[in-house]
Amino acid sequence: MLIYKEKSIRGAWKWWFICTLLSLLHGVISESSTTLDIMTKYPLIDGHNDLALRLRMHFKNQLNNFSLHNISNVATDITRLTAGHVGGQVFAAYVLCTAQDKDAVRLTLEQIDVIRRMCTENPEMELVTTAEGMRNSTKIACLISIEGGHSIDSSLPALRMFYQLGVRSMALTHTCNTPWAESSSSFYPNYQRKNNSLTDFGKAVVYEMNRLGMLVDLSHSSWETTRAVLKHSAAPVIFSHSSAYAICNNVRNVPDNLLMMLKENGGLIMVNFYSSFVACSNNANVSIVADHFDHIKRVIGAESIGIGADYDGAQGFPKGLEDVSKYPALIEELISRNWTEEELAGVLRLNFLRVFRKVEKVRDDLLQISPSEVEISLSEVNNSCRVMLIQPVLPKRSHGNGNAPLMPAKALICFILLWIQLQ
């Protein structure tokens, strides 16, 4: 009888263990299914990717020499974008700050060219220039951004020409100041100023971007420049790849007081995944990234949040978020933290589309405004490569007596020949 009871108890424990395990597995399976359903319904739009930079570094932008479907030494390719349920990607045309005042415009044109080729020569991708085009695309919709105002060489006509080539977003700075805006980084000594984080020309740049319908991107801008732009811009702005300063106190991130101003502006912060920006160290995981989403949600609401992972723009991403195929891991984590489908739909794509459409609405309201002809003063740009296109003044020739010019050689020869004939 005792043996029978022991066997019964042992059997009951076995069934309890099996049922518990099945219950846990059911939770995992159903959560994964929920993630898949949501990301299929609302394909992700990511606000910042630096694949074009890697293509220049590794392949010299020679797209014919490799397949974009599988690239081993980068975090982004078509196969992994598809696996990550990416429906839209903002690709950055970025050139180093060392090109400022030199050939930054040419290099930026070359980066725009490689993005345009990449997105038009592969059938899985589609180049778009409007919110409607991005919303309606059934492929991986590509939007072009410029990362760093040094790319326009302090020229509003250059900004307008980039727009004509399909650029729809520009970060005002990268890791260097421009003559008219201030970077969050002090790595480069260029254009250091005091108490002038956004000059009059900088305000003209912002307004011209509003007029054109370009997204003003404040990632990499100093907090003072950010504050000035948020006060000045007529349209919503974005942080295309920044995180919450309250979680990781890196100056590239956004403090709560600026998040509140962003909320009032109607703009968007697209959370960066780079480990140093989310964990302030190389030891990061999916959970710490989700903490940034939770914090920003508490401060300004889920409707102000997007995703701008910064893949291929940095080295060192959280465990579980190593490349563009891993976005579902974050969505699963947010689901486990009780984020609703409506909130996740916004984070994945609808918030970005709403902000982009509002930027276009401001453009439409400004249609009667002529292109700005504001020019930056030479004293502000202060570099030897900048010239004025004016009629050249020929230098005066130096003559032997300092007064009368010497007889031209051809005239002298003719005079000698004539003299000989008369003899």
C-alpha cells in the first residue's frame, strides 16, 4: 500500500511538471506568434542605418562586386532586413567630419548615389520620398537622410539640390560643429562658439528644411542647439537615433526636460540600440534597451517613440540585438511588459508616418514662400577653400621703366619684317 502511494505521488508530480512545462511553452509560443502577427501587420520603419558607410569602407561603393542579399561583415543585408520584418529603412548618407570645408559635398553626393542604386537595383527594395510612398510600399521602402550639416557646406542651394535628389531628412550636426550649429561632441575643435548654439544662418537652415518638407534630425546636436531648434522649428523634429539620458547618462542621449519639449513640438525620438548609448558600457541586453522605451513612455507617451537602431553606424550591440534580423526580440520583450498592440503599432511605424506627414503638411502650408536666399558670411565660414564667383581681375604686368608697356612680341616681329622690306 505504501509503495502504491509513493508511485501515485511520484506520478502526480510528473504530470504536474509536464503540465507546467507545456504551459510555459504555450506562453512562449503564443508570445512569438503575437510578435509575428504585429510585425506582419505593422512592418518596422527604422530611423537610422549606416549600411552605405560600410559599403564605402568595405567595397568602395562598387555594388557589382557583391550581393546585397548576404554580406558577412556588416549588420545589414536584404535577407536579414526581411527576417527582421523591416518595411522601411532610413539610410544615412554620412561622410566624416574631416571632410568639412573640403570635399564633403562631393562625398555626400557619392553616398546618395550608392543608396539610390542600392534601393532601385534590387527588386526587394523601393526608393520613396513621401510619407504616402513609405506607407503604401509593399517592399523595403528606402528613405535617404544626410547625417551632418557639414555635408551642405553652409549653402541653402546645396540643401535644396540634395532635396531634389531625394533627401528627406538631415541631422544638423555629427561629431563636429558646423559654422551654424553645435554638436554634442567636442572631439573636433571646429567652429567653437560661446552662447550661440544656433546662429541666424542655422535658423535659416531649419526654416528652409521646414519649407522643403525635410525632417530636422537632432541626434548628435548639443542640448543647447536642440533647445533652440525646438523653439524655432515650425514643424515636428526627430531624434533619428538617440536614447534616454535618464537610463544612460551619455550626452548623445536626450534628458527628460528636452523630451518634454519634444512632446510639445509633436516630434519623435527613435531609440538607439548601440550598447554604449543604452547601457553606458559594452554589457547590454534586450532588457536594458526596453528600459529606455519604458522610461520615455512614462515621460512623454508611447506616441512619441520610434526605433532608430543605428546598425552599421557603430560596433557593439546588445546581446540578442546583434543585427537587423533581431528586431522581433525587442517587440517580444515589450509585449512581456504589457505594451499594447496599439502602442507597438505606433513604435513600429505609425508614429514615424504621422510625424513625416505633419512635416509635409507644414511644407504644403508654406508653398507660397519663395526659396530662401540667405547666405552665410565669409567671416563665419572662415576657410580658404571658399571663393567668390566674381569677374577675375587680371594682375598688372610689371614693365622695365615702370610706365610704358613693352611692345608685344608679334608687333615687334611685324615691325622688323616691314623695315627689312623697305630697305
